[in-house]
Amino acid sequence: MPVFFVLLWSTGFIAAKYGLPYAPPLTFLSLRFLGVIVLLLPLVWLMRAPWPHGLTLHIAVAGILVQAGYLAGVWCAIKLGMPAGLSALIVGMQPVLTAFAAPLVGERVRGQQWLGLVLGLSGVALVVANKISLIGLTFESIAWSVLALFSITIGTLYQKHYCPQFDLRSGTLIQFVASLLVVLPLAWWLEDLTPSFAAVQWTPQFFGAWMWSVLALSIGAIFLLFALIRRSAATKVTSLLYLTPPTTAIMAWLMFGETFSLVGAVGMVLAVAGVAFVVRK
């Protein structure tokens, strides 16, 4: 399960690379959330998935943080000129923040895990080092990246504490409906979204990125993330995100011919070693 999660989650930047040239970020996310709802709504009804009575509000809040806040932050930052490498490094701070906040949800981080967190963050920094540029960096893009970092960190801890157990079908539907209700008005306000989605260029690249985002990322990866949160400590789950930049770098090399240096390869080894220290019993 962790392996499939890392592989799917790592394709997020690849989907952004394909999709963002053809649609504003919040408009793209609105379409993404809408696609998930259209698929999940009949599934929940036909399969008679149990409704999480008493947890609906908590699930919605966690979804807004993990989905709307995190994704909007990352995608808007990249659209505003934030280099993907720097964005990955900022968001890569999440496992460390989660570890600091772990006592709030009754978890304890051992010395070996702290070592793993430092190794993992160092590895991520080395992987993205040659991709970091300050050209085009603005206060707005930094603010969106920091919003993404805190949003997914708080969202993960919130879900672990208030609603770790719920039916994945109905719970995911609740989260994406709540996220759409947040992102859609922002897209209308900031990007002049129209009912016909006139700003979207329906190219094969965009359509492929949209469908992948709906099926593989918003359903596949999120289902796996929720299952991992249910089974494991929050610090262990978030440490897996250290493996995202190395995996994405390999995917970008295979798909786009992007290169990574020897330093980046060393960073990949450090990131893997860091995760091993965190999840080791």
C-alpha cells in the first residue's frame, strides 16, 4: 500500500505539468473535484455505503484542508512562478511539522524517527537542489506554498484525531463536495470562471491530465492516504512524502528527459534511508 501511494502521489507534479498550461489552477481543481463527485455519487448510492453520522463536519473540515487548501496552494504557487523544486522543498517540511505536532494527537516521536526526519528532509533538499531558482519568485507564490504546507499538515493531524475511521466511499464524497464549495467561488472570483468553463482549452493533454487527476490522484491516491492514516501514526504516514520528490524526478527523467545530478541521486538514497528510520519499529 505505501509503495502504490508514493507512486500515485508522485504523479501530481506530472499532471500539473500537463494540465496547467491549458487552464487556470483553481478552475482545473474545480473540474477535478466535480469529476470525482460525479463518479463517487452513484457509487455511494448503488453500493449503499454507510453514512458517517456524527462525523460529517469533521470529515468535511479535514477534506477542505487536505484537498482544497493543499492542492490550491501548490498549483497556484506554481502558476504564479514558484519553481516546482522550491515548492516541493517547502511542502517537504510537512513530516517535520507533523512530528512537532504529534503530541497533540497522542503520538510520540522517538529519537530514531527524528533522525529519519532530518535525513529525509536533507535528501529532499538534495534532490531538488538543482531545480531551485529564485527567478520569478513573488510574495504571493511563497504565501500559497506555505498555505499548502500548513493546510496538509493540519488536515492530516485533524483527520487522525477527529475522524480516523469512516467509510472511504461516503467520506471521500463528503470531502470533495466540501472542497468544491470552497474552490469554486474562489475560481469565480479570482479567475473569472464561467458556467461553460470558457478559460479551459480542451486539448488531449489537458483531458488526460484531468482524467488522471480524478481517477489516479483524487480517488486512488486519496483512498490509499486515508487507509494509511487509519492504520498508522501520522508521522509515519507523512514521512512517505519524502519519497515523492525522488520518485517524481525519476518520472520526469523517463517522460520529459529531465536530468538529475549525482547530488540528486545521493539525495534519493538519503530520503529512502530517512523514511526507513521513521517507519522502522
